[in-house]
Amino acid sequence: MKSILLVLLLSFPLFAAKLELKDGYVAAHTEMMMDSSIDPTNNSLQADINMQNSDITSIKGKFWVEMNLFSSDKSDRDESMYKDIEADKFKLASYNISSVTKTQTEDMYTIAGTLSFHGHEKPLSANAKITVKDGSLVIDATSMIMMSDFDIKMPCLVFMCVRNQVDLLIKASF
């Protein structure tokens, strides 16, 4: 009986702790010649993230957003965006974390994983500042996708097209 209890106590640190998301968002930035700032944001980030002990490199899990919750300063453009990305058909975008690797810069990490978006799954890496302060873990990550990689054609007006590249900014506080 003592040996079973000892094994359980010694293996307890190996269990991953679920992190509770307190706040988070995803912002997407792209550009168009006459409208340089196209910055829809989704403040309804969801997460199912685990971490072993306080080891940031052990973070695993999934983030997701509902595609029809992105909004910018122009609601008519948002409606067009929902149509272009087929938000009624592809309701969610998700990111599964496969690994977190420490870089040589303080508090900087590379997060590798898979982005599921618009019916496609693609590998995606993000540069992230991950800090722990006062018992809270904060992830500030940046990455970039090409919409054409997900079979999305960016809209054009005559000769002015929305840029194919979308810069992603993700912030999550646990």
C-alpha cells in the first residue's frame, strides 16, 4: 500500500494542469492601397490548453475562434469578409499546438502547430513572447498566413486588391 501511494505521489508532477483562459483575442491585419488599415479583431478567443508544472515548453492544446465574430471599424466590409471566407460554411478556425521551443531571446518562444481554417489544415509557426507574472501566464504571438494557401481569393475593386498576406496577432491570458 505504501509503495502504491509513493508511486502516485512521485508521478503527480507529471500530470498536466489545465490553464483557464481569462482573456484573449485574435487580430488579423491586411492592407489595400486606398484603405491601408484592415484590422478585424475577434475578442472571443477560446482555449483548451494544458501545461506541466511551470514548464512553458510543455504547453499543448488548442485555440479556436468563431469566424463570424471578427469585426472591424467598417461593418459593410465585415459582411463582405464573412462572405469571402465563407464563415457560414466554415464556422471555426482552430490552432493545435504541437510544440513550444525556447529561443535565445528572453521570454521568446516558437510555437509550432497546425492551423485548421477554411476546410484546410496547414502547419503554422508563431513567434511568441510568453511571460509568467503574479500567477498569470500571458502569450503574445505573431504569425502570418497567405489566404491563397487556404483557397481564398482576396477581393478586388478594379485594379486594387486586398493583400493576400494576413498578419495574425494573438493574445491570451491565463
